[in-house]
Amino acid sequence: MDKIKINIPVIVEGKYDKARLSSIIDGTIITTDGFGVFKSEEKRALIRKLGERGIVILCDSDNGGKVIRSHLRGILGGIKVYDLYTPQIEGKERRKEKASKEGFLGVEGIDSGILREIFAKFVSVHPEFSSSGEGNMEKRSEIPRSLMCELGLTGGDNAAEMRDRLCLRLGLPQGMNANALHRALGMLVSADELEELCRGL
């Protein structure tokens, strides 16, 4: 079955949620690392940057999910947020020894058919986010680490300074380490765009 094309980012809580959703939709999926987003300015800045055209939030339907969703809405002021919700289904995920505190399945445990219905309905209401027309966000390919080295973003004496200058151009927080910047670049720019941005740094 074809994946559902989504041209704005979708936020979920964890890597297992992302893995589950990756089998349903074709698009950019960002994780909050659970409550990790509360402490990471890099993650918050990345979410704001990627969500400039709008963003979908799909958190677990428990109290923890509600807290994370509320926090995300707080950091996304001025950005259009589309809230999607999974039904509260009792049970536990296969990888876990016991159910969550409230006994509901998280996104990772929700049946694929239900998730497909949730996103199919979203697309039917907002078809502009499923077309492939001009101006839609395209899925980026990963930036080779070797290119970052060639451009002086890693390995050199002034690599940290170069990264800070690039972050300033991209609207990302300065002080990002090489790994964090590499992850962000993979979602923000192509290899050619990165080379262009690094000219004159």
C-alpha cells in the first residue's frame, strides 16, 4: 500500500513512534525524545525552523503526551499547528514488559490501519499538504559527513567557529556540535545548498 505523502513535518515522541509512522507516511518525522525537548534548545530551534509552513503534532494519548503537546504549542507561537490524536486504546507495546502508567497504547502500538485513517482524514481536509506542487517541502537526503569535513565544519582548528557562522545563517542556535548540526542539515538543506551556504563563512 502506498504511503501517504505529507509535506509539512510531523512530530512524535520517540524513535519507536517514528519507526511505526515511517511505514505509513512519506514525509519528515521529528522526535521530541520524550521530555528531552524540554531541555534541548537545539531541538526546539530545529522544530521551529522546520515548522515555518505548519506542523503536525501526534503525541501519545496519555497525560505525558498532553504535557509534551502543550509544551510544543508554547514554543511554536505564530506557527500553524495541526493536532492529530490517536484513540485511547488499552494495552501495551510488544517491546515493553508492562503497560504504561495509564494503560494506553502509544503511537508505536497503534494499529497501522488506524494511523492510516488518521492521516488520510488530515489529507482530505488539508489537500495542500499532500500534493507535490511547487513550494511544498521536499524530503531531504542525508548530508555526507565527508562533505562536512571538506567544508571545514568538522575536524579543523576553527570548525566550531565555522559551525557557529553557518548556524547563524540558518537561524539555528550557535554552539551546536558536529553531530547535532549534521542531523539538522539533513532535514534543512541539500548537499549543493550546503556548499553554497558555506562559501564565504
